[in-house]
Amino acid sequence: MSFSIPWLSLFGGMLLGVSALLLLLINGKIAGISGITNGLFGSDKSDKGWRALFLSGMVIAGAISVYWLGVEIPSQPNGSWLMVVAAGLLVGAGTRIGNGCTSGHGICGMGRFSVRSIVATCTFMATAIITVFVRFHLGGA
């Protein structure tokens, strides 16, 4: 068995960290995707520009990684469409209940040593581990 360094993942993680740091230093905002998206559709019109640019940059970067770097995306989700929709709704509800998502808590909050974010990220990860275990070992998937 040989080991190779996942350069694209390493580079992507570095870009995430740099973009989160720059947004915090320049705008004083946390790079939590659910909060950025929520603010884009909110009533405050003063900061919609940077939010739209940030989200557009994420989509454009994804397209670049597929077309120029050859990153493959799954052609079909692993499960029924009903399960995919239900999972998306549960993730949305979880971000609302947890007052943020893994990008805000896991990248930005933990980087600032926020106890609330550390607890939230541990909760996210524990829930993900339990969900995968139940689905693949107890659910017969």
C-alpha cells in the first residue's frame, strides 16, 4: 500500500482558511455559508453585494475544479431522491437549530477557539458518524 499526498484537498483546505481569514479581516464577517445565504435573502440590503459575490465565487470555483482540474462529481446520489430531499431539509433544520453550519462553526469558530463552535462541531460530527453507522450497518443500505 502506498501513500500519496492529496494535493488538491490540501490546496482546497488552504484556500478555505485564507478566504475565511480575509473575510474576517476585511469585512469583520464569519464565513459561515448558511449565515451568508440567509443574509442574502434577508431584508438588509446593505451587504447583499459581498454575499452574492462570495456565493458566486463558490459556484465558479466548483466549476473550475470540475472543468480544469478534472475533479469528478457523482452523477447520481447514493439513495433515492426522497432520501436526498429529506436529508437536505434535515441539514437545513440543523443549521437553523445549531445557529450555523460546519463552515461557520467548524472552520471559523474552532479557529477562534469558540467553545460554542467546538461543541457544535463535535455534535455535527457525532451525528454524522451515528447516521452513517445506522444507515450502512443497521439500515441495510
